[in-house]
Amino acid sequence: DVPVDLGAEFFRWEFATAVAGSVIGVDPFDEPNVTESKLITNRLLDEFESSGEFARDPESRSANGQVSKFLRSAKAGDYIAIQAYLPYNDEVAEHLARLRAVVREKFGVPVTLGYGPRFLHSTGQLHKGGANTLVAFQLTYDPQDELLIAGEPYSFATLLRAQALGDFEALQSHGRRVMRIHLGTDVQAG
């Protein structure tokens, strides 16, 4: 119950992460694919700044059948990662938890759930640099608030979209199976 104990726990789990990374063949001290996503995101933001739009925005409003067909590509040894570039609130979290459970039950493989862009630093390196066992299911939306970033010609909503597109492009460049569903402005309806 003293601050030293908390520091010891941080060290213990950081050390465990380094050992686990070494065992599964991921260098926990090198994140080239995290850097790659950042570089792609910066390129996309420069593109947006000059033209006011993203030239390559692979939106997909797929029907349930197309989503199911895509997720069926997950076989034994694979995992499905639900990558939610969505608002973080109780209602969305509840829907995503149900989605995760249904997908896991229906397709019989492990299913992870991460909110973007937060997961990019925790599991992004594994998704892009680890074994090619990922089936990425990316969910995005159009935020209603266009809060500008001080000193930048774009908003937080544009930055979030660029991060999602950058991650999508990076996953594709590594031959990962990835599908993006854009929910528009109404996340709950989507």
C-alpha cells in the first residue's frame, strides 16, 4: 500500500511483457509498424490539408452477409480484432461487448476489442508485425463535434479518421485481412 509497491507492479508487468514478446517473436522494444501507421497518418493529414478530403477513403457499408463472409475467413489459430474508432461511452461499450460475444460464439476464434486510436500502441504492433493470424474488423463513424486542434488546419474528428485510415492502409500493406464498416453519424443505428 505504498508508492514503492505500485512501482514494483509496473516493473513486474513491463518485464513480463518483454519476456512474453520475446517468446512469441515480437520485439517489445521496437515498434516499426506503430511508426509506420504514424507516418501514413501524417501523409493523410497533409493530403487533407491540401485538398480538404481524403483521396482514398475505403468506406464500406456492407450488408450482414458480406460481414459474415469476411469474418468466416478466420480459421483455427486466427483471431478477430474488433477495432472500434467509436465514441467511448457505456452504451457503445455494451453494444461492442455483445458484438464481441456473438462473433466469438459464431466463428469459434478468439476475439479482441480495442478502441482506436488507443489500441495502436498496445496491440497495433502485434496486428501488423506479428504472425499473419489477424482478421481485423474496423468500425468508424462521423463525430458530430468538429473541435479544431490548436495550430492545425484540421479537427480532432479529422485526426481520428486519418488514424483509422492510416491503420487500415498499414494493415493492408502487410497482407492482413481487414474490413472497414463506416457507421456514419448515427453509431447506435449502425
